[in-house]
Amino acid sequence: MLHNAFICCITSFVFSMTAMPQENETDKFKSRHSVGIAIGHAHVFEGRDAEGNKAVLGLPMWAFDFRRNG
């Protein structure tokens, strides 16, 4: 049973890779800029609460990424 599931997964993977479209060599588009924005949170295990007691803090975070290509 496990052997059949493994064969099925491998076969699905191979067929999905061959069905993906290939890039056209005639397309000459090249982006000049890329922008990325990320939001999330971070856990600080050495944090302190309002009374000064040790506490795990969950703090918001954000990131901005700008890249100029050429």
C-alpha cells in the first residue's frame, strides 16, 4: 500500500513538471525595479512586562525591500 502511494506521488510530480510552460526565448522583458513588503510578528523571550517581570513578548514587525536591477 505504501509502495503504491509512493509511486503515485512520484508519477504526479513528474507529470506536473513536464506540464509546466516553458519560457519563450523571444520575450526580452526585463524588470528594472522590484518592491517587496512583509508584515509579521516576532517573539522576544527576554522581554519584560509593565511591572518589570520577565515575560514573552509578541511584537509586530514589518520590512520593506526595494531592489534596482541595473
